[in-house]
Amino acid sequence: MHVYGRESIKTMLHEKAYLFKITANEHGVILFPREIEHEQISEEDIHYVPDSQGNALAGVIKPGHIEFRYHHGFPDEKVRLLMERILALPEMDFARESEVVYQGRVLIAKPDAS
């Protein structure tokens, strides 16, 4: 599983209120600035196309929160398992404590701070 674009968001991670985009599937993730549209960026096996035409999810990341829009090829359980794998990657350490939301439903809750 590959993480592309980590360098493009590296400086944003030092901001209190960062917001950037993510495209993800079983091959990996692409991280990129919010000024770029999801369909404008891809890698060999990771392609987002509107209306569920591509093979990847589109989402946004902000501190403590990752949210994906609907894709008919990604049922809830597939998204949850995918994101568990992605969040375990060393390059994604900044997001490890994030909740993951898909279509307004929390699939991975933030760890309990108690």
C-alpha cells in the first residue's frame, strides 16, 4: 500500500486547522492540497472519478476527522477495513487518532481519551 503526496501536505500538518484532500483505495492513498479537485490527481492504481466511476474514494482530512463521500463500490465495512489499514501506515501517523466518517456515519470512532 502506497502513500502518495505526503510531501505536498507536510507543512499543513503544523497548522492548527489544516484541511486537505484524500483519495483512497486498496492500493493506497493520495494526499493533496484542497485547491486541487479529486478528479485532477491520480496515480497508477488510484483514480477518483465522479459518480462512482473511478476505483477510489474521495474525502477530506482535518485534525481528528476524515470524511469520505459515497462510492457504490465501497460498502461501509470495506471502508472501515481499508481505513484501519491506511491509518496503521507510518506515513499516516498524523491521522491515527482521527474518526472516520462515511456518508455521515462514523465508521471508526476517535479513541476514548479517558
